[in-house]
Amino acid sequence: MIVRISRSLLERIVALAGAEDAEICGLLLGKRAECTGIVPAANVAQDPAAHFEIDPAVLIAAHRAARTGGAAVLGHYHSHPSGVAEPSATDAAAARPDGALWLIVADGDCGLWRAGEEGLHGRFSPEIMEVI
């Protein structure tokens, strides 16, 4: 499946990642295979330099908004400040095989993945990202 995202949204995520030494994170919003918005969230992980955990209040609010006609939560984004733009073994250990998108930013590069039951680390399949 090809997932579409605007250049401006992708540039915003890259800029957010570049402005922090710790991992940044947030939600990807949209409909089916088109990301139309993002919601930056605080990284509430115990060690945000090496892990991410989206602020639960932000996640709950986004799901509530989706239930009342807002954009669906397609997945999330996060950064790997000293890594590569692909899921790590740590990401795989935390991922559920729910089909959610994982957009990962590292050193200005971006990779898009879908959580499932096979692929990289037994959990992630690459997705094609069309920047519009």
C-alpha cells in the first residue's frame, strides 16, 4: 500500500526531531492511506534518550476525536537521534501487530513501516511513502 503524506507535514516532523537530543514522538492522523495531520506529544518514557512513549492523554484525546468524526489515528512517528530510520529491536518489543504505521526519523531520513506479525524483527513491514 502507498501511504501519502504532505511534504510540509514530513518537514515538520523532521524539524521537530532535529530540535531535540531525546526521541520525539507524536501521532499520525488521516484516513486510510493518507496522513493529513500530526499531533506532537510529550515523550513520557522513563529514558527518553533511548525510548519513546506517547503521552497517554494525547493518545486518548485523539481516539475520542476520531470517534466523533475527527481524523483517524493511523499510527505514530518517533525519532532515533543516534540510529537509523527503521524500527529497532526495542521498537519491536513494544509494538503490537495492529497494522499501525510507524514513521521513524533519523538524521533527516524517514522510513515508514507497518506493525504486523512478520518482517523486520518479526514485527515490521516497510511501506511506500508518497510525499505530495
